[in-house]
Amino acid sequence: MPPSTALLTDRYELTMLDAALRDGTAGRPCVFELFGRRLPGARRFGVVAGTGRFLRELREFRFGEDELRYLRDEHVVSAETLAFLEGYRFSGSVTGYREGELYFPGSPILTVEGTFAEAVVLETLALSIMNHDSAVANAAARMSIAAGDRPLSEMGSRRAGERSAVAAARAAYIAGFGATSNLEAGRTWGIPTMGTAAHAWTLLHDTEEAAFRSQIEALGIDTTLLIDTYDITEGVALAVRVAGTGLGGVRIDSGDLPTVAAQVRAHLDELGASGTKITVTSDLDEFAIAALAASPVDAYGVGTSVVTGSGAPTAGMVYKLVARQDAAGGWVSVAKASTDKASTGGRKAAFRTLDRGKATSELISVADGFEQVASAAQYPDARPLQVALVEAGEPVNDAEGPAGVRAARAHHLRVREELPVRALALSRSDPALPTVYVDAD
């Protein structure tokens, strides 16, 4: 049985629940919204990632004997709240942007509807997943754009927590990477895996030649040989001498990569290995990849930068109450007015306006009442952005599992084509699309 995810949360969610059960507001129907106030790192667009993981973890959001015992022993909540949690099952609904979709400031990425008691306790679970995965996807998309048609592999597991590494590989694949070095990501999410040998392999053997010969004997001449353990020039010559001109590839993991790649390409061609591919690694990020655009590089391997969001390790999303029923049963829009942290109240419908196939704005229709939410028919020149994810507590979307990952990747690559050219630049800037709020009719 999968472990419970119920304690992957902050204490104040349960203390609020405890107080709400005492004062009678726990059962009030509410609408919570997960969104970002701004794009991290002054980037031009964001990428939604983590939706499928959130749905999977929502299934396991149950308070079993171990969880209840801990809460009881630590006196976190009252006995009455423990009894409520023992039977907790989310029975509300979730709508949201498809995984892989682009988002902008204010985009209602997830909308959670249920009683206050049901929905408030999901805040940390939703944010921890969506903030991490979207941060990785944001960085990965920029790297994918910089790489163009050249393949990208994610190889940053050793630079992240063991579970975060698996999630990062998933998010990077959704946003355009083609493979990962992480085997658990391959097993769990169906992501193609890659990898051959590290410097330790060469250092293990008495000579570099012995290492190359052994690797080729084990993996065939299509393998990729790491040529910079010692001297790169000698490494190239030795690689071709051992494998022949049909050698699949060489990898460079150090040095001034544009200069070294050019030298290696010239040397390979001189030796007759014109079909041998060059892969570069060595602390790449989107800017380094862009700088290599004119270099004779065939593929990139990215580690630290992609799994840490390339300077923006969190997407900065928040989870806020935006509408609730009052004591009389009427719907009320609610919002924070705090300086620099204001939110927009009301239930929302989101659309991407298009002009000849190119996105022009993020259009968000805001409803005062519950039944006034805009429909797609009201915006025929726009693409609806929200889909049903959970109904009556049960996931209904195809976002889960390896199939969900493949669908998210395909959706992302498709909608990225809608971006205007200015959105593809790597420099800091305002969002590529304005967020426009309109009142629902």
C-alpha cells in the first residue's frame, strides 16, 4: 500500500481546521486557487508541471493510524478533529490548466472547490509539488528553446534530493528534454533513459585505451566515449583508433566548450570519423547552450542547472481562498489586499486569445457569483485553458502515470508554438503576454 501523503503539510492547516470545526465554519463551501503573482526570474512565460503527481498524491491523502497517532501524541489538534481526519476523503472538485500548458501572472493553474475543511489541508501538498516541478519545467523549456533541434538529456540527480530528482526528470521531459539518467524516473514515468560511463571508468583501468576497449566490447561502437579524463587531443585519436571511424559519439565534460568542440570536430573529421557525434556536458544552463548554437555540437547533457530551476528554484505559486459561501448561503468573493501580495477574488475562467495562431493575451474572466463563470462560447477567438481534473473526489483526467507524462509533453510542445517570437528570448523581461481581467457577464 502506498504511504500516506497526509502529513506532507504545514501544521497551521490542521490548526485552522481544528478551529473551523469548533466555530462551525469548516463545512462552508469554498473556492481555493493556486496561481503565481509573477514569473520567477523575470522570465517571459511559465510551464505548468506537477499536475499528474499532485493527482496521484491526492489519492493517498489519508490519515491512517500512524498519522493520527502522531497528531494525538504531539497534541496538534483536538480529539474531535482527529475523529474528523480519520474519515477524511476529499470529495470536491479540481479544475486547472493541463500539465505542460503555459502560464502567466494570475493564471488560475488549479482551482480547488470543496468545503473549507476539505480544501484548506491540501495547500502545502499542492504547492510543494507544483512549485518544484514548474520551476524545473520553466528552466527546461528555456534550455529546450536554446537547444533547438539538438537533443537534451537530464542528468542532475546527484544535485537534488533523491525524490526531487525523479520529479525533476519528469518535469524536464515534459518541457522538452528527451531523456534522463535517472532509472527510477524511467521506471515510474516511462521516460527514456541514457548513460554510458564516467571518469571513474577510465581511472579504473591501467590505461585509457584499456577503458575504451572494454566499454566498446560491452556496449558496441555506437557507444559514447568520454574523452577528457586526460588529454582531449590524445583521447580523440585513441577513441577512433580503438573504435574505428564508426564510433557513435564522444563526450566533452570540461574546458572552454565552444573552442574545444570545434577542435574535437576538426580532429574527428580529419581522422575520418565524420559521423561521430559530439555531446557536451559541464555545468550547462540555457545561456551556455545558446552560446554553443554555432558550435559543432550534436547533443547536450544538463545537470545542476535544470534540477534547481536555473536560478529560480521555486515557481513562487500561492494557494488562496478566492470565494466562499457566507452564513446565509450566498457566494462572496474574497481577496487579500496586502501590499505586493494582493490577490483577485472570485471564481475564474481562463482563455488564451489568439491572432492567426499566435497568442496575444491571457484572458481571465472573474465571476462575482458561482453560476456566472464565463463559457468558451463567449470567447470564440480564444482557447479555453481549464479542464476537469477531479470530480467528486476522484481524478477524471488522463494526467496520471506515464501516459499522462507523454500527453503533457506533447501538449507543451504544441502550445509553445503559439508563443510570439519575443517570448523565446532568454533575457529578463516582462511576461510575453499581458494578463487581462474581465468581469463575467
